[in-house]
Amino acid sequence: MTVHDVTVAAPAAPAAAAPSRTSAQRVEDAFAALHGADAALLVPSAVTATTAVLLALTNPGGHIIASDQTCDPLRAALLAELTGARRTVTFVDCTEVDAVVAAVRPATQVVYTPSLSDPLMRLSPLGDLATYAQMNDLLLVVDNTALSPAELRPLETGAVVVIEDSSPCLDEWGDVSAALVTCAGRYLAPIREQAARFGGHVDPWPAHLLERSLSTLGLRLSARRHNAEKVADALREHPAVRVVHRPSFDEAPWALETHQGFGGLLAFEVAPEVRDLGGVLGAGAGDGRATGSALRLPALTTHAHLSERVRREAGISRQLVRVSVGTEDPGPLIRGLRQALDAALAANPQTEGERC
């Protein structure tokens, strides 16, 4: 019998498993997908994100046009960091293209604006700004915090970078402090490098919470938008309310091509004779759940550092109330606001009929 040598092949080594994505990487992927981009960057705060973006997109000696609706702490941080890095900043009304054009210098490199300003809820005409920027070798950077990709995708209008704070839209429960940046791929590496200079990172658990929240973003923003419209309509009918700040497609028909809606934010101004707004603010106190609504006075919070004259020039009066409308039934908020405003009218009857 012939004996044949038999060679037994060694078992193949198992293929190396693909490294699992971290929670931060997963939330970056999800956010980029929502904006139709290839990649995104998660950073600890909107201040870090915005400063890193503007440094990455400019050179020493460069000039930046920024929205005059930018408020502290971001405005102070930008002035300090950019001036220290030999950049200059001019703050103008970016809702007016002519104002932006008038501010352009030979050294101008970037135009930075919110898509919807907070608290005056003014829309920036991103399409027109992007067209002008592209024709003049400028880069348009958009802070889309107030709308989120559920309402607007600025990259599709011609912006090159989009920044969003996790609050008030991205984070469902309001317990994550972070921001996200997305852009055309070639800009991400220099932005990441600049962000690393400021240090800090988002821990895995908050990143996981943010990733989970993004999966419900469209549903939540649809509910908030619907509720905010109801609140705005109720406020417009009350004689103690002088004006409601919230955009509409009637006022901005051009937005029909780009916007799904205008989110869950609004602001309103009461008659100047109404001095005590405690009852109005209390109408939005609710039970403290993040899914509810929240009211604040910008003159005593985000704009408290400004002098009375500067606040007045910026349109931030002491009678301005900013409302973040939640996903819950707006009925209790509307009833509470009506009761508080009725009480204000009873205490100041001369305000009746003075609405303009």
C-alpha cells in the first residue's frame, strides 16, 4: 500500500474585526448624515466650535464679518481669541445682504451668521449670502442652532461650514453640553486641529445621549414647530402684546425653497407700562421637564452685560420675553400666559387698545 504524504493546512487566522465606532464617532456620523455631509466633529461647546472654525478658515491679518446678533459669551470669546490671533471682526446685520457687502474689505475671508437669530428670530437670506460669498471668494459659515437640520440644511444653500449647539434642538433632554460642526471634507482637518488647541472632549456618556436624541430630532422639531405656532397665534391676539418675533413663509416666501419650518423658538414684547413680568415668566415654569417650555428675559440673561443704550440699539428691550416651546401640549402654557397678561392689563388698564 502506498502511503501518501498529506499536508494539512494550518487554520486560517480569523479576520481582524473592524474597530467599533465610539459614541462620539457615531454621533458625528449621524449628524453629518442629517446634513448630507461626509463627516462632522463633536466638541465640548459652541464657543470652542465657532472659534476653531473661524481660526481654521482665516489667516493672520484676515477679516471676518459676523452677525451683530452674536451675544456673549461667544461674542467676547471671539473678540479675545481672534484679536489675539491677529484677525479682525466686524459685527453687522447679516439679515441684510447690503450691510454685509458694505462691510467687506480686501482682507475679508469669512462671513459668519446664524440662520435664525436668537432672541429676535431674524432670518438670514443664506442663498443670497452664499451667492455673494462664492462670487467674491469668501466662505459662508452658518450657526444653525435655532433650526437644526430638521428645519434647514445650510450646506445645501451654499454654506461651507455649519455649527450647532446641542441646545435647544439636538439634545432631547437638555442635559448635554456640546456642539457639532459639519462641512465639506477638506475643511474638517484644520478645524479639528484648531479645536484640539482648546483642549477638552465630550465624554462617552453625554455623546451617547446626544446620539440617541438625534434619532428623534425630526419628530421633536415637528411637534415644537406646531406648538410654537399655536403659542405665537395666541400671543398675537392679546392686547398686552405689542409684537411677536417669529418668522413666517408669508414674510419670507424665499424660505419655502430651503426651510421646512422655523423651529420651536419665538419672542414677544409686552407693553412698556407692564413693569412686573414675574407672572409671565412663571407661566412657563411647568414641572421642570426638558420636554416642556421655558421663558426668559434676554435683557437680564444673555444680554445683561450690555448697557441700556447698546441693548436698545440691538432691539433687546426689558419687555422682550424669549420662549423655547417644548414638545408637550402647549395648552397649559397658552392659558398661563393669557392669565398673566390679563393680570398685567388689569394692573395697567391704559395699555388696553395701544397695540400696534
